[in-house]
Amino acid sequence: MRFSFLMYLFLSVFRALCQNPPEVKLEKNLVPNGSFENFRKKSNNLRQAIPWIPIASIDFYHKPLDNDTTEEKGAYEGYCYTGFRFQKRYKEFIEVKLVEPLHRGSTYKFTMQVRLAFWSNAVLKSFGVLFSKAGYHRQADAIKSNMIDTIVKRGGLMKGFRWFTVKGYYKADGGEKFITIGNFAREVKKEMIRMNLFKMGYKEAYYFVDDIRLTRFIDAGEKAIEEIVGPNKKDNQEDSSLVVSKDIQVGEKIALPNILFDHGQTYLLAESFPELNKLAQYLMKNPNIQIRINGHTDRSGLNLKNQKTSELRAREVFEYLIKKGVQNKMYFKGFGSSVPIASNDDDEGKAKNRRVEFEIIKK
């Protein structure tokens, strides 16, 4: 009787393990601004969606196209997405530096959402991602062992004009810092399949792309360590003065007193990193919160210069957070000296007015 019970228990555990592999998924997306929602200003230039780099003339969209009547028009999620054009002797790529280099021997899951544009008269056989230490510069950099490439020999890559997922797993060599997305065939014309065999003329395949993610998988036996975000992992975050209440409400503003700049300059000093690292971790743990980063100056100097300085300093904080993996929707704005919190008649008051803060826009 006891033997039967133990055997039953063993089989139950074995069955559960088979159905649910002992795998721990870390949700941190290593692709900065993976949904393209954060940008410096509205423009069709993808460079505004920092830190993405277009290779050739990549399109950047902020809303559905007016003449797109397909059921799943517009972005996969949110509002922003990008578009790739492929022709007989022409192809496009996008590239970005990851939040952190990949760890040797670790396995990563990559996903992106892809949709064929309604005006395409051809489809591609393959579309994927390249992992590299220095980025993609020439065809020789497209090493197959460093790629996740979705290949469809018959019919090509399409699902009507609906969004579909390109995904795969990649075991890192170690030190890969960049991902490049596109078609890596030597001759793109051989990769294109005409949709209508009876319609001649030039061939063009155009794909929208959105929601790019790269997450690390850890075996059950490996200890998952939550790393400090930022360029210096030895930063002691307990030294940061940032305190965010759990009951924080929309419209509340939180000062970041340890965000430091040289006089008259707009680049961040290293002493600012612990404060920003703590803010980055707070936002990643609360992905639905939207914030605006506000920059302020004292009354010294010309109003126009103060306005520009405050905006550029707010933008520096905005870009720092994106490059460290924050996916939350964020905005930035400079107020110059128009919103003082202390007197501008003495040095102590001026120091208080020279500040950066973040404001809750949406929870």
C-alpha cells in the first residue's frame, strides 16, 4: 500500500515536470525601446526613436496609415511601429545596442511582431535577427550561427495582412552587444516570391515590425540574480534619496535631487547614476506607469537659454532610462525658470530651482 502511494506520488511529480519544464523566465526586455513608443519628437525618421539606428531609409509610423483598411492596421500595441522595404536590389535593416551584453552559454528568447503591408506584391522567404559584438556592416557579418532566421520556402512570410510572431531561441557566445533585424540573404531578389504570377513589373515586399523582445531564460538549478541597472553595477543604490510612495497618484511630481550636471552643461555626471538606476528599477517593476521628466533651471541667464538647457537636461534623463531597459511610455519637457520652488534671490534658493523631477502621467 505504501509502495503504491509512493509510486503514484512519483508519477504525479514526473508528469507535472514534463508538462511544466523547470524553467524560470526573466521578464526584463534587453531590447531598449522595443515597442518604439518613446521618441524625441514626432517624425518619420527612426533615429528619433532612440537608440534605434536605421540602415537605409526605414519608415517610422505614429498612427495607422489613412489608406490602410486592413483589420489589424496600425501598431501591434500602442501607437508606434516601423516599416521595412525590400525590392530586387534593395533591402533595409534596423539595429540597436542591447541593455547589457549577452552572457556566454545563456539561452535567450527573441520575439517580434511582423505584418505584411497591404500594397506589397511580393513576400520574403526569410526575415530574422542577427546577434553581434560590433553590429552589422557587411554581408560577411551575417554568420548563420549568430542568427534567428525564420525561413518559409513555400508561400513566403505572410498571414494575410495580420500580425504574426517571428520567434526563436539563441544560445549566446558571450559579449554580443547588438541586434540587427532584416533579411540577410546574399541576393534579396532570390528571397522574394511574387504574390500574383500574372502581374508583371517590379516586385516589392514591405513589412511592418513592432514589439521586439529579448528575454533571458534560466535553468531551475541556476540562481536568478536581479542585476542593478546602469553602467556601474557596484553603485550602492541605498545611497540614493529617491523614495516613491506606493500610493502615488497621477499628477504627483517626485524630485530627483541627486541628478547632477556641470555648470551650463547638459550631460549627466556619474554621480547621477545611482538615483537614475533606482528610478529605472521602479519603472520596470511598474510597467503601466507613464511619466514625464521635467527639467527646471534658476533665473540666472537668458530665458531662451534656460528653456533650452532645461529641455536638454530632461532629455538626457529620458534617454538614459531608455538605454537601461525602461519600456514605460515616457515624455520629457523643459520649463526653464518658469516654475520655481524657492526664491531666486540667493544661492540656496537657486540650487533648489535647478532640478529634474518626474511626474506621473498615467497609472
